Amino acid sequence: MTVVKKAALAPIKWPAEAIWESVAPILPNFTVEVLPEIDSTNTELMRRAKAGQSEPILLIAEKQTAGRGRLGREWHDLGARTTDSLPALTFSLGLPLSPVDWSGLSLVVGVSIAQSLHPSIGLKWPNDLWLSDAQGDRKLAGILIETCVVGDQRYVVIGVGINITQPSQQPTAQQPALRTPAACLQELLPTITAQAALQQLIRPLVQDIVLFAEHGFAPYQTRFNALDVLTARKLSVDGNGHTEGLGLGVNHKGELMLETTQGPIAVNSSEVSVKPLSVIRFK
């Protein structure tokens, strides 16, 4: 019998120094850390913050075993590494933050990442990046934001997961069917790697977070609405009761606006799930 050994994959080369050089002038005491495996980058930075560590940090994980999403959902790592890149880019950015108003931070993060990566990426309120095309609505990336108090300041952890390569769509006992079909960044940028995507988006993301802290969400309202995949579609909103209405974009606070039979209403993102009931028409 002949035994065929698979060649070991080379270590991933992260542009940590280049990222540090681009971000450190904006965030003093900023550091970059790469871990081969962790339960969750958000969980780890929240643990550190609650232990008193409040320095700005970018934590990158090559594998997450217990990634988390909004409303207690799991973030699934849906592919296996076969190249010098990763099937998904997962990272968390932690930093002290004192914004004039916290409303709309996840929307600002989505706007920044979408505009840094590709003009075809849309935003699904409040924290997902979608590709909405002839194949339907598909999730490309998700955002999870958590905060805690460290000393006399509030510390925010911004977690991001982006599909780089096409994940498996086949459900298994360990991996149930996805709520929304998955898309990947290489559909838009065939040669992009996780490392390149991170380097492309991180400095603009930090700049946008700093601007948000100073001015709130209002400067981003127009930018978000230009990328909103829910506008002019019939939506189902579940949380504190059930509501249906036509998507009208977001207001200056980042609240989702709905036209209902009772008139326009504003929806905030606290424990609310939004699902489109109508499709986008393509010519």
C-alpha cells in the first residue's frame, strides 16, 4: 500500500507591521496580535478588557472554535484552508471609545468595510454585509459589537467575520443549514486573500470609528442608505412583536425606517430580527 502524504501548508504571512504602521498614528499604544486558534476573538478581548486591559488592539484569529454573531447566533467557519490564505477573515478591534452617541456604530463599521472592499457590496441593517444579485440575497460578512466598562471609560470590541473563499453549502449534523446563503469576497475580487482584505480595510475602519466618536452616525446616513439592500422592499420585523412594512432606509440615528399601515415607524437594533419578504428585481 502506498501512503500519500499531504504537503504541509506554509505559515500564513500577515502584514502585521504594515498594519501597525498605518494605524498607530491614529491610535496611540496600538498593537496587532495573531493567534492560530481561539474560541472567539470578541470573547478574548472582552475577557482582557474586564481584567483591566484597555489598550487599542487588533486581534486576528486563523481559526475560531466558538465564533459568535448577533442575537446569540454562532459565526460558522465554513471552509478549510488549502492555500496561503484563509477561507474566512475573522478579527476583533478593541479600543476605548467615548462617542457623542453610540447609535449607529455597527452601521458605520459596515459602511467603512463595504466601501473599502468593493462597490457591489450592500448593507443589510443592522450589521451584515450582503451580495444581492441574480442569485438572491447572500451574506458576505457579519459584525458583532460589544462593550464593557474598564476603569472610568467604556471599551468597545468590534468583531468582524468575512467569507473570503466560497464556503460549503451542505448542512451537516455539526453545521446546520444557514439562515441566509453565503457569499464570498473572491466572487468580486478573485485573487484577494484574507491578509490583503484586512490590510485594505483596517486603516479606513479606524478612521471612520474615530470620526463616528466625534460626530455620531449622521455623517454616514447618506452613505449607508446608498448601500442599503432593504430599501423599497417589504420587510418582516420580529422582536417585541411582529411588524411588516416597506423599507425606507435609515434615519440620522441609524434607526431602520418602515412604512406601515399605521404610518412610518422607526426600529432600533435591540433584539430585533429583520427579514426581507420581497426580492430585488434585476433587468
